[in-house]
Amino acid sequence: MKQMFINGEWVDARSGETREIINPYNQEVVATAAEGNAEDAKRAIAAAREAFDHGEWQHTPGAERGQKVLRIAELIERDREELAKLETFDTGKTVEESRVDMDDIAGVFRYFAGIADKDGGEVIESPIPDSQSKVVREPVGVCGQITPWNYPLLQAAWKIAPALAAGNTIVMKPSEITPLTTVKVTELIEEAGVPAGVANLVLGAGATVGNELAESGDVDLISFTGGIDTGKKIMQTASGNVKKIALELGGKNPNVVFADADFETAVDQALNAAFFHAGQVCSAGSRLIIEDSIHDEFVEELTARAKRIKLGDGFKEDTQSGPLISAEHRGKVENYVEIGKEEGANLLIGGARPEDEELQNGFFYLPTIFTECTSDMRIVQEEVFGPVLTVERFETEEEAVKLANDSIYGLAGAVFTTDIDKAERAAAKMRMGTVWINDFHPYFAQAPWGGYKQSGIGRELGKPGLEEYTETKHIYRNLKPEPIHWFK
Ligand code: NAD
């Protein structure tokens, strides 16, 4: 039974309710978890409030907090294999992908451990004689952290590590369908010696636990990663006490391929961009925008390779892609494929569940490619979050950039070309938080991550990822105090 962690104690939900956690590969129950509600969230928020207001954590030197965060990284490395297996049971992704996630996660904790004591503030040149002016950064306070199911622990790590490094107290709420690795890491946070009440974990649904975190007047910051509709709701709910908000929402990310790109690299990366983790990636390259002169040859090769993607059990070595996360989510993807067909996009491959006997109990869906797409189609504009790629054509550089930017989203995008000036020109004009040149998907702890437009607010990772969890204070000191006699 997976319990919640509140004020340093492992507890069941007050209501006694539980939830079964399902393996999306075969629908077997892999664990039972406590199903908290708003009452449990309130207890966790109260513990975090008390630990922030009256505990030592926020006043502990950054170097010491960094040591604890570093210890968490070491423990994640020690338990890498166990964590990777849990992530695969929970999400269906291949265990090799999960191992890579765990290495990235340890890297995130290491990075924030390393910069926990690096921002000692700044002395400002004051325009007032005989005065001193300094700017310091302080923790924000109690942070609610709500995470999605596609990269359960990775997304949590991007929030937990900087929040703790900066001296905040936290209440984590993983997706109710993928809580296993966040529970395990909470055990590691406890083992690392983080004081009681500093890191709390509540399990349960978004509408109850998540909503309470967004609403509570005792939460100072809400950091959310998930879908755009939920993000908008959280913005509204969070307005009650004007809490700070950090939102990492979805994407509909363009992958622009010019005719002069290295063909092999561009095909290989386009495949990876669209179909990695069955397309359930916020930065998936789900919109391929390709120069007309190579369109046919490129699509032919891409299609041939997409058909060969081996779907299966994430624990088998030859599996290249696992299932979608749930029956409900697969239904959403199927619905979008119907919409694409009705809109007149040309369904080239996929558009169905696989027929293999072995895959019938999992939520599998075939890699799907639509050609002859135009930017007014919903299949091009809306985030499908599955293995569905749309293909558009362009003739000029200007047109390519225009198509790339024709989206309410602005999370990430890529440009493939051997003309570096053209690449830089396009990268400069693309309105998104990350632009890759001749690559797709790289992200790392040192570089900021986040969205332009409706892909979100704020940045995670890098120095900005730590700054999100700090308030900025100006301290001014009069070195020659004397009356000013403004009022006689
Ligand atoms: P989701 O919005 O359904 O749920 C995300 C989290 O929010 C879950 O923990 C859920 O329980 C909670 N939640 C749901 N309703 C809530 C409410 N009313 N109040 C508070 N919390 C609530 O998203 P999902 O389906 O779990 O994840 C997929 C989405 O996440 C995709 O849109 C994807 O693009 C996005 N995502 C973005 C990034 C990024 O870095 N920008 C990374 C990963 C995933």
C-alpha cells in the first residue's frame, strides 16, 4: 500500500479510500495507493506552512540545503534500477527510457544542489548619498507542486529539487495514475534527512487534492505541469490569494526540415521527435513542416521506418515503444484521428490499434501519419499527445517560419538545414521557449525550459528554475540617519 507523507509521517487517507494503480501494458494492478482528498491536502499544507514559518529550513545555509539535495541525487543513483522499473510499470515506457529518465533526474538534483549557495545577492549602486542598497533572494514559502503522468518523476524533480534548494517547503501531488516513483523519491527525501514538514506528499485526484493546493490561502506558489485546460483552471483558482503561478503546459511543436538538411539525420530525428514515448511528450515534434522539393522522398522513408517501430512490453529488450497511458487517453487520440480524417487530411499510415495478440490487453496505438495537412485543421492545431504526426509543406523560408509560428502554443521546435545562417535566422524568428538546430528533444538541467504563448508561464531548470522559487527583496540602509524635516 502506497501511503502519503505528511509532516514526516507515512499516513493513509483520512477517508480510508484507496486507488488501484494499473500497468498500461496489460492492465494488471501493480499497486494500491492511498486516495487523499481536500482534507488530506489541508493537513499537508498546514504542515508545510508550519515548517516554513517556524522551522529552520528557510534559514539553513544554502550550502547545507545543497548537501541534502545532493544526498537525494546519490540515493536516486543508488536506487536507479528500482525507480526505473517502477516508472515502467506505471507508464508502460521502455525500461531503458526509464533508466535514462532516472539519470536525468539525478542530474537535476545534482545541478540544483550545486547552485543552492551560489546566489548571495547583489549590492546595488545607490543614487542616494550615504546609503547602501542590496538585493537578496529568499524562498517564496509553501509551494504546491502538481505533476502529470507522462514523465512522472522527471517533471516532479524539476520542481522538488529547486524548491528545496531555495529553502521552500513543498506539498507534492503526482498524477493519480502514476504516483509510484514520486512515493519512492519521497522515501529518499526522508532518508536524506530533510526535516519533517518540509517535503509533504498527497496522493489523489486533481479535482480534489490539486484544487485544494491551487485554492489554499496558505500556499504561496503553485507550480503545475499538465494540460492547457487544467492550467487555465488553476490560474483562476490560484487568483484567490494572488499566489505565484508557474505553468508548464502543452505544445504542438513544429519540426521544420529544409531541402538542404542532412537527409538521414532529419528522417531519423523526425521519427524520434514524433514517436518517442508514443508521442506522449510535451515537446513532441508532432508537426512536420517540410520543404516541398523533398516532401515525397522524405515522407516515403519516414513512413517505412515508422511502420517498423516495435511496440510491446517495456521490459523486453527489443521493444521500442510502449502503450498509451490509459483507455481514456487512447480514446482521445482515436477521436483526434477521426477529426483529422473528417477535415480532409490524408491518413497515410496507422490510424488504428495494432492487431498483434500480445498487445491486446494494453492501450496500444499504431504510429500514425497524416499528409496534406493545412494549418487551419484541428489535427494540426491541437495537442493530440499520442503517436500522431501531421505533415505540412512549404516553399520559402518565410513560409516555413510562418507555419511554425502558427500555433497558440510555443513550447519547442526544431529546424534542420546545413545552411547555418538560415538555421539561425529561423531560430531567431521562431516564437518558442526552446529551438533545436539539427536535433530534437535535448534538454538538460543547466538550460531553462518553458513555453512562450499558451505553453506556459515561467521557466524550470537552469538558473531561472531556481529563481522561480525565490522572492526578490531590496534592503536599503541609511548610513547617516538624521531627520529630513519634510513635515515641520
Ligand atoms: P492534466 O492536466 O490532466 O493533469 C496534470 C495534473 O493536474 C495531474 O496531477 C492532475 O491530477 C492534476 N489536475 C487535474 N485537474 C486539476 C484541477 N482542477 N486542479 C488542480 N490539479 C488538477 O495533464 P496530464 O494528462 O496528466 O498530462 C498531459 C499534459 O501535460 C499534456 O498536455 C502535456 O503537454 C503536459 N506536459 C507539459 C510539460 C511541459 O514541460 N510543458 C511536460 C509534461 C507534460
